[in-house]
Amino acid sequence: MKFLDPLNLLFQYLSFSAPRAYIDPNTGGMLFQILAVFLALFSGIIFFFSRQIKTLFARLRRKLRGDDAPLEPDQPSQSDSQSDGE
């Protein structure tokens, strides 16, 4: 029971404490503008490198599955190129 008393006091302190500060509306607007820039930057990086990101995940997925399939299925194999030459 003695263990629960300090824990109980901690929960009461955290749940009923008064707010220690507030964000001024102008500060909130400035914070939003800064975060909007970082969100736009992050989404631009994702959009710009989307092909490389997709390729990376495809390679990781193939490696985890153990597939040895070629990355580009449109490339002709050696047996196809030999039959074309005859």
C-alpha cells in the first residue's frame, strides 16, 4: 500500500495541475508557418525521389522473400537473343 501512495500523489499532481504557460496567438501562427515549410520540404523530397524510394522498397522486399528475379523484366534473356539470331 505504501508503494501506491507516492504513485497516487503523482497522478493527482499531473492531472490537476494548472497550466504553466500559454502560446500567444501570434506565436502560434509563426510556429504554424515554420512547420508548413518543413512539411512542404519533406513532401517535395518524397515526390522528387519517389522512383528511387519505390526501387529501394522493391529490392528489400525481394531480398526478404529470397526472389532472384531480375529487376527489369523487359530485358531479353540470352536464350531469346540466341533464337533471334538463327
